[in-house]
Amino acid sequence: MSFTSVSSFTTSLFVPSKCSSLPNQKRRLIQCSLGGTVVEPKATAASEPLLLNAVRGQDVERPPVWLMRQAGRYMKSYQIICEKYPSFRERSENVDLVVEISLQPWNVFQPDGVILFSDILTPLSGMNIPFDIVKGKGPIIFDPIATAGDVDQVREFSPEESVPYVGEALTILHKEVDNKAAVLGFVGAPFTLASYVVEGGSSKNFTKIKRLAFSQPKVLHSLLQKFATSMTKYIRYQADNGAQAVQIFDSWATELSPVDFEEFSLPYLKQIVDAVKLTHPDLPLILYASGSGGLLERLALTGVDVVSLDWTVDMAEGRRRLGHDIAVQGNVDPGVLFGSKEFITNRIHDTVTKAGKGKHILNLGHGIKVGTPEENVAHFIEVAKAISFDP
């Protein structure tokens, strides 16, 4: 494997054209050259995105790259939108805003994956679980679940009825990106969603969800089953509307001991994967759980196509433990993006070398941190796209 240089990244930066002032709906129907001449979209379809080819084990010239929390608070363009639309739910539940925000990093950095701007809690309202995401506080569940009666009030999710804007946004993104990158959807895993709704929001100690798990396991299992059925529907819905891969976030599963993970998380993740593969056998599914070093082998048992490693696991060790039949994603420490460009370059090369050729998606081991310099994100993508595998 060798690392070759490419021309300056500035050539791939987004340059506003004379059509940038057109209404969104019109911009979606035409393409504009830098000179401002309106041209019709080409009818020829692009080849399969690099990310999909890598996951499927095909020969690729380099590892595909995208970053978790790719669209968000580190970007000045996103901060401007936040000033105009301060409510996170408004930004994530409005089709035009979702599309615009999702495309912000695509227009600037041209990653190999374009992920939907949304939140894992987005389905909750449609499940009769009122919530909000408050700046400075995070998620707030207004009526936390504590009893069997509370679980009975939880409805199974119907994405077509509850979140039609997600499907509309994915359809538009798929057309906009036009297979130059893979469009990614995502969902929350049952245990992580249950943790939020039982704890009433984010938690440090997870005492409420563990009290429920260890004192009333049947109640928790009932809730987990509703989430498993609902998230299966949600993944299928996203795939049917343009998502070419879907990432499952089980952020809080690593708060469980291995034996408890096997009872309260693994069966429901496997159930989701098995059910989705029945209807969408070619849809790549990615599983991410932060702090998952103690559970790697169990994550692979879910049947997902890709396990996303956080930065606390050495990539070479993760490869050995998971085996080469499964793809891996990650796992550069997000803090590296605060370092020098030389430091960032070295860490990328170290990660890619340890991952080896094929079945690797270069990514961070967690989401981009607030305050990360945009120029360092640009450098990360530039270096990644300059990598060349030996024939």
C-alpha cells in the first residue's frame, strides 16, 4: 500500500455559482456551471459509490471516507442556520433544512458518505413519547417510562405517517448526490432508545434503566421489542426512500456488562438485522457503539456488515478480533482534528495501514467535536482521498 499525493483540496471546495440564489426547488431540477449557464442533468447513472464497493469486499483504489457528525456545529454555515432556526427539531424536521444541512459538508468536503441530518430520537413522537432537544441540556423526555402501563402506551412506529420528511429528504439527497457518494441513513438501537426514554434524557450512571432491567426485566423486554419492530420498519423506510446504507447507533449498550448485553441488546440488534436482510439483503448495515472494546466479538454476532470502532480500540487489534469477513469503520480519535496537519496525516496513515486493504471505511471513532477547525476536516478528507492501494 502506498500513499500518493493529489492536487490541492481547494479544487474540490464548493464554489457558489450564479444559480446559488435560485429557490431550492428550482436548484434541484437543474445543474449550473460555474459560468452560470443552465444545463440539463445528464441521464447517465453514476457507478456504485466507493463506500458500498468497499463494504462488499470489492477491490477499491482507496478506503472510502466520511465522518460522524459530519454536518453540524463545527461548520460556520450550520451556525448561521442555527441562528435563524434555533430549534433543533425544526432544523431536523423540515425537508428543505434537512437537505441543506446534510449537503453542507458534501458541497465543501466531498466525502464518500453523505449522512442524513436527523437524530436517533426523531421517531419518538410518532411512538407517543413526547420529547424535545434543548440547547445546552440535550434530549428531554417529558414523561419517562417506568411501568408496564407506560410501555403499553408506546405505539409502534409508522415512519410514513410520522416522519414523511425523512423519506422526502433522503429521496432528494439521493438525487443530489447522484451516486458520487453513498447516502447514509441511521437509527437508534433498542437499548439506547430505551435508555433515553427511561432515564428521561442523557445519563451518567444509567441507574433507572438498570433498575428496570434488573428488577422488572419483562417490562424492559416489552419496551425493547417495540423499539426493535419500529426500527426495523424505519430502516426499511429509509432504504426505500434513498438510503444506500444505514448506521445503527447503540451508544449506550456499552454501559452493560457482557452478560447483560447478551440479554438486553444483542437479541434485538440481531432481530433487526435479520428482518431487514429478508427484505433488503443488499443494504449495508453499520453498527456503532462507543467504548465497545469489551464487546467487539459480540457486536459481530448481530450480523451487521460493518462494525464501527471507537478510538479506544487499536485498529489492527480490532481487525484481528472481528476477523476479515466483516468490514470495519473508523477509528481516528476526533481530538486528532485539533492537531497539526502533519499529525492528522500520520494518524490517518497509521489507521489505514492497520486496517489493511479492503473492507474498511475511514472515519473518526466518534463524532466531530464542536470547535474543530473546518480546514482540518478538509485536510482529513484530502489526505484520505489521496491514499492509493497498490494494485
